[in-house]
Amino acid sequence: MVTATRLHDEIDEILPGLIADRRYLHENPELGFQEFNTAKFVAERLQALGVEDIRTGINGTGITGLVRGKSAGENRVVLVRADMDALPIHEENDVEYKSRNDGVMHACGHDAHTAILLGLARTLMARRDEFAGTVKLLFQPSEEHFPGGAKGMIEEGVMEDPHVDASFALHMAQHQPLGVITIAGGPILAAPDSFRVTIQGKGGHAARPQNAIDPIVIGAQIVNALQTVVSRNVDPVESCVVTVGYFNAGEAFNVIPDVATIGGTVRTLTPEIRDLAEERVTAVIQGIAEAGRATVEIEYTRGYPATINDQAAAALVREAVIEVVGADNVVTPPPSMGGEDYAYFLLDRPGAMFQVGSKNEDRGLVWGHHHPRFDIDEESLAVGLETMTVTVLRYLERGLPATDGGN
């Protein structure tokens, strides 16, 4: 069993290296499926640490490596995932490690996730004699943009050879203060679907609307009616969001245009509500367009599945979190309607994602994810690494705890 005090002291010693890795990655951000320099940096780090069976080029730029325990015991295999991609955002921070790639920025914390997973490789390699089983380290491309990198890596076999029994992941949480960790079982993030509607009307002079089929009027009715998809179709105790994000039509004050386009997102936490929402959104759009004598083309795209933490895996993480930061610093959050492609790893294997508080108001580190001034308190790297190390070692030692339910 890992000694908490010893582990804490070791992580404090290597924290400067974690920070250096994170800052290098922050200075050199790369967009999804373009993480060539990042992947090279990660592979070289893993090789220097002595990680086994390093595989590169998975689904483009993905990487895996193995840390094998040498102790006798159960031969469990646990996967730990970090995403590597940045966002198309111009950084506005005035820091020495500011992005060197104009218009590209690590504005979500993936640089921290990657640095922490490299730190996990280091802590585990140093104590291989103390645990049995195998840890598969997985560095994933392109979480930010659908279809994402997780599904492709799974399709290329990362859950096998060796067969993965469970998985864990973490995410920085800029809405939580440094030292706080959030963990919950069940749905924690939504399935982020999207729709695009093209309304084909009949253009004409604004003074003679009787001779036209006005796609703006029809579109306005669609936007209003879509608000009833949730309020009049979804059980009030269930979660569902339908948001129209854009409505484009026309250019002149005295012209009824031929075409209008509408786009938006639908977010749900369960497969049943996901199916219902798609059916009702589609039916509302088609019905109003038909009543208005327009034709309509609907592109409805299903994004990532809902991220659903296994209850037993979440319970194991909670034990580790209490050990690292204390019970007073554990938060059980309600589900968020954001999305995350770690969801694919949870579809057929138990696992859990937890969030690591990284906000520090005293230092002005308050800007949220995807903001051009996003930045974290780097002490959170140590908190995340210690929690993940304890979680992984506890899992290898005894598997998942018994609970009253699964996903």
C-alpha cells in the first residue's frame, strides 16, 4: 500500500518538473490531430522514464505506454487518459509561458492533463516493486472537436493488448478553488448533439408577402416552438437543453429571402431522453415548415455520448480524494450539460472522471475554460497527480468496491 506522506513528499519534489512540462506544452499548443510536436515530446518523456511498449501514431497522434508492476498479486489493467489538444483561441495572458502559436491556446487545461499523466508515469515507475498489475498510459488527440480522438483510438484497439479492466481520467476545474476536487457517480456530462436547419422558402418583394413563402417567419416560429421540446415533452425531473445558436436570413430590408438557416444544440444525460429530444426537435421543425408551405432540410448530428461515471469507480476515487485533500474539500457536483469524449471509454468498461480545482482568486486566476485569459494555479498539478496516483494504486491493489448499483 502506498504511504500517503511519502507520496506527498515525492510529488512536492517533482512539482517543478511538472510545472516545466506544463509550461512547455502551454507555450507550444497544437490543435486536434495536429499534436505532432506534443506527441514527440510525450514519447521522448516516456522513453526517458523507461515506460514499456510505447506505441505512437494511434488515430493520428495518440500514444500509449505501459507501466508494469513487479509485485505479486492480481494482474488488473487500468487505463489512465489525458487529452493533448488546444483550442483556436488567441491568448491574452501576459506570462512568460504565453502561447507562441498565434491563434492557438491551451485554454481548457489539456496541457495540465498531459503534464499530470507524465508525472503519473514517473511516480509509478519509481514504485513498480510495490504493486501488481499494469497501468496503460493513454495520451489522446482532439478532444475539443467532434468526432474527437477517443473513439478512433478505441477502434484501433487501445482497450485491448492488454485488456483494460477499468479507466480513470481527470479534468482541471476552473470553477472550483485550488484544493477542492469534485467526483460523482452516474451522469456527470451531457451528450452534446447539434442540428442545422435549411428552410427553403420563396423569395419576393417585402411589399407583396402574399406572393412569397417567407422563411424568416417560418424560422421564427420554429425557434419559438423548439422551446416547448423540453417544457412540454421532457419529464421535469430529467435534464435536457435545446438552444438555438444562430439564425441567418436575408440582407435587405425590403426583400423576403429564399432561404433561412438555423442551428443549435441539444444536450441530454440519458439515451432515452436523447432519443426523445431528437424525435421531437425533428418533428417540430418539419411540421412548422410544412404548415408554412416551405421545404426543410435537417442535419441532426449526434455528438459524444453522455459521460456516465461508474458508481463503484467513483466511490474508489472519492476514497482517494478524501485521503489527499480531506473530506471537507470533496464536492459532489450536479451534472453539467457540457460534453467530453472520455465518455467513449466508459461505454463498456467501468471508470470515472474527477475534476481538480485550479482557481485562485487571490492571484487573479479566475477566468473560465475556453476564455483567452484562462490560466490555472499550478499547485493543482500536484493535487491532481497525487489523487490519480492513489486512485490507480488502490484500484490495482483491490479492484472496485462493492456498491448498490453500477452505471
